[in-house]
Amino acid sequence: MRVAMETPEAKHEENTTGGTEIKFSSVMREFCDNTTAHGLGRIHFVNHWIRKVFWSLLFIGAVTMLCIQVHTLFDKYRKRPLTTLVTVKTETSLEFPAVTFCNFNAMKNFTIQSGDKKLTDIVHQLQAQNSSKVPGNDTSEAVSESSNTEDIEWSQEDFQDPEDLDTIYQRGKEMSVFLAKEDLQTLTLLGHQFSDMVLSCTFRGMSCRNYTTWNWTSFWHYKYGNCFVFNGGQVNGVPVDILRSNNRGPSEGLNLEINIDQEEYIGQLTPQAGIRVDISKPGEMPFPLEKGVSLAPGYATMLGLRKIIKERKDPFNTKRCLNSVDRDDNNLYTRIFNVTYSSTACRESCLAYNQFEICGCVEYRFPAEGLFNICSVTNIKTLKCLSRVQNLYKNNRLNCTQSCPPPCRLEEFKISSSFATWPSQNYEKYYQEIVLENYNRLLITKSGSHRKNVLKLQVFFEDLDVEVVSEQRSYELVNFVSDIGGQLGLWIGFSVLTLAEFLELIMLLCHLAVKKCFKKNGTSESYLPN
């Protein structure tokens, strides 16, 4: 019996040619036989080539759809979308808002007709302006020669030709320009005074008619004259304690009885009678014309408030909102009135600075306080320059919107108003006696009633619930990972354990490859010639 002897060369050839290949195929066969991933097992085990092609195409299509879906999910996550969440918190005490009121009539007729020579001169100049229109080629406030405005488009939509404007409207603008050039002390004397307007003031039942004790403040408004602010948060630039309301209802709020003194109205310039009221956060600049509500004499008006807090997110840190609303000394309103940041005041300030830079003057509606020249409302060249700036502002080419984002935390007040006739017919005569006794004022008008002169204002919280409207990330990392897992399971049946199977396969293949490499090196060294 002959026994075949295996030579070392044959053994080496077997190990280097077939042995390792069999082990690789065994690993792959075992993986396809046991993996939890869909499709791979069918591709490996079906015998007919048509079935192999069919399952291969299905697997490739599933992987393609998986890639598309994952890309869509990643794009959604990268955009960091936001959602709005509304919650209601109940407080036991709330900061009371700043309440600003202004008389519709900017100047008292009696005051400007008094014996003061300076005031008399102002009246004469106003009468001269109102008696005839100033020609459109006036150059009293022409555009600065140094300003370059020829290359800026001006909008016919924003341009107001003085010849085409309503006479009363144009006179009002001319009066505003004239007054804007006067010093603040003179303007204050022209308007209605606090002591004359406020007949009665109570806050939470306590008298608040003392201007100094209760930290009242005032400012001059180009349209309404003297405006008075209750609970403004600061006096002469010095912060003061903000008043709070501990309960709801009119008795826990501000109650004002106001005399509008309609007999002192300048008829041609003040077609409306009453006051304008603005509710704002203490410390912010009030804008009664743009944001206020109007109150008529002869009525008791109730303004019920609900506090709303809006919380914005800045997911990309692109100054979509401001986390800090500290004092900005570059803001025109902050420089003059020492108010805190608000996006409205910031945008208005930005527009004023651009008007001055481009046209060399600013509109009369901005508080100049000697810092800027006031633009004429009759000079065509000046008006066209202002229309150019307005066109740039409207088209967001002055960067005012980007540089004046809203605060990330904004406090607002939702106002519900109701009114009733005041005083009532039977109470009117008693009320007149009270006014005569306490204030030595006779408010009866020529019509025989003082309802034409007085009104009552009540500002209070309807409840102490605070509505919080907050923005939150609607698609966080955990949502992204969860959706990726869902897509993997839907299209190719992957899970975390499936990924572990692939990791194990990679480790086994690497191990066999390294082992083969070492085995080749070791065998070849054994049979090297001596």
C-alpha cells in the first residue's frame, strides 16, 4: 500500500491559494445567512441569476431612497426650524405699565396770545405762514451742498409736492417745522400743563396728582405737544422703582380725570378733541401717534390690560433678536430721553441719522434738540432728497432693519377698551361743585355743559395671568437621530444591532487580511535559500 506524502511545497501552495479564500467566503456566507439587514440574504442565496438581479436592483433602489430621505432630514436639521409655544402663567403681582397721555391740541390759544413777547412773535409767524402758502422754490432749508444725492433714486410715491397737499395738512406740517426749531423750554410753555389737565389721579386708591412725588415725567411731541408719562421707570435719567399691581380691576389700577380745556384749542390745527393714550413697558420710548388709542371727552374709558411676553430664539446667532437691551448711546431717543432699547425707536433713530447724513437735515417729527437742522416742508429739493432716503429705507438699503432687531424677550400689553357716558346727567352738577371746591376751576363750556372738557381714564389689569409666547427649536438632534433610525428600518431594515453586525464583519475581514499578510511573510521567510 502506497501512502502519498504531502510535500512542504504543496502544503504551502494550499495555504496561500485556497485556505484564506475559503475563510473569507465562509465569513461572508455566515454574515449573509444571519444578518438582520434586508435584501442581502436574498441576493446571496437565490440561485437563478434573474432573481439575483431582481433583488440587487431592489436593494440598490432602497439604498438610494434611504440616501434621499437622509439628505432631506439633514437639510431640515441644518435649518434649525422653530415652533411657537403658548403658555399661561398666573402671577400674584405684575409690574404696572407706563401710561402716556397727550392732548390732541399741542398749544393753548390763551398761552400763545399772552403778553410774553417771544410767544407773541411765534404766533405772528405762525399766522403769517397760515395766511398764504410758501412758494415751492423756498431755499430756507435747502439740502446741504456737501451731500451727494444725485445718484440716489427718489420715489414719486414718497414725494409730497406742497402744491398738491391739503391746505390744513400743509399748514400743520409748516407749524410743526416752526415749533421743532424752538427750544424745549419755550415749547413746554406753549402746551397744556399737567396741573391744568389732571383734575384727579389715583393709583390703587392713593392720590397720585403730585407730579414730583409720583415720578411723573413729560416730553414734547411734535403733534400733541406736552405728553405726560406715569410710571416711566426713570426721572431725569435716574432709574426709579416701578409700580406694581397686586390685584385686578379698576380699583387696583390708574384712575385719571382729565380736563382737555377745549376752549383753548386752535381750531384750524386741531380738528379732533380728546387725548391720545399709549401703554408701554416702563423705560421704553412711547409712540402715542403710532401705537396709542384715542379717548373722547364726556366718556369714562376703561382700558383692561393683559400682559404678553414674547420670547424669541436666535438659533444661528445672527442677531435675529437681541439678548441684551441695554442702553444704546448711539440711539437718538436714548441720547435725548434716556430710554431703553426698542426696535421701533432704533429704526426711527436710524432713519433720522441717514436723513441727516444724506440730506443735511432731519424731518420735524424727530427730536432734534439742537443736534440737527430741521428740513423744510416747502423746498422741492429737500423734499426730493427726503423721498430718496425714504425709498432707501423702504427697500431696506439703509440696513436699519438688520441693525434694529427686536429684543429676544419683549413685553407687550393687549388692550380691551370699553366706555360709558361720564359724568351722568344727575351726577354732573355735583361733579362741577367738586371741581370748583378742590381745583377752583370752572369747566362749563359755552354750551352749558362741561362734558366737552372732561373725561375719565381707567387703566388696570383684567387678570394677573401672563401669556408667554415662546419660540423653541422644533427639530433637535434627538428628532434627527430618531428619524434616521426610522428611515433605516423602513428601507433596508437597519437597527443599531445591524450596525453592530456590520462592524463585526469589518473587524473579522480585517483580522483575516492581517493574518493572511503575516502568514505570507512568515512562509516565504521559512523557505528562503540559505
